[in-house]
Amino acid sequence: MAATVKGPVAVEDVNVTFEDQQKINKFARNTSRMTELKSEIDSKKKSLQDLQDASDDLMMLEDDALLIPYQIGDVFISHTQEETQEMLEAAKEALEQEVRGLEDQVSAIQQVLGDLKVQLYAKFGNNINLEADES
């Protein structure tokens, strides 16, 4: 009967308290929320670009008397070029405000995540991975 000798274990045995688990869970929730917010920001920026493109196309029209269909909900309503341009500008401003609000939320979450990283890495060192997977 041969006895096997284990080499030194690289991972230290660190006790995880309830408070530590709460911090890890909070980190995970905030990371998930930040990912959702960034996705929403990208979507709104795409919509903003679409509105800008529509506005640019509208400026290129030469016939000022032409009525432009503008979608409100599920219905298209015809407006003059000037009215449509004003509606596009209002929609762009509203979207820009939403994007700024979402970016502020992301910044706040990044601050929380930074604080949690410091605390968790201080306790667990290399035994915990808090870096986002780039996939």
C-alpha cells in the first residue's frame, strides 16, 4: 500500500463569513445591472442616431409644403416639415436626457463595484476573481 503525499496547496483556506457572502452577492447583482444598463444605453444611442439621420434627411428635402408622416405609437400622423423637425428635436433631447441618466447610474454602480473590489480583494486576495469575462 503506497501513501501519496500531496504538495503544498496554492489556495489558502479563507473563511467566508455571511457579510463576505453579502458583499459578493451585491457585487454580482451590481455587475449584472451595469451590463443591462450598458446594453440599454447602446440601444438608446442607436435610436438617437436614427433620429439624427431622420432629421438630416428631413433637412435635405426641398419641398416645404410636403407633409411628413411621423409615427406616434402605432399611428402615423402627417405634419409639416417644420413641425416634424421640432418633434424630432424634442425626441432627441428626451433620449439624450435618458442616456445621461443611465450613464450616471452606471457611474454610481462602478463606484460601488470599485469599493467592493477593494474590500473583497483585501480579504481574499487571489482566491477570488472579480474581473469581468470578455466574451
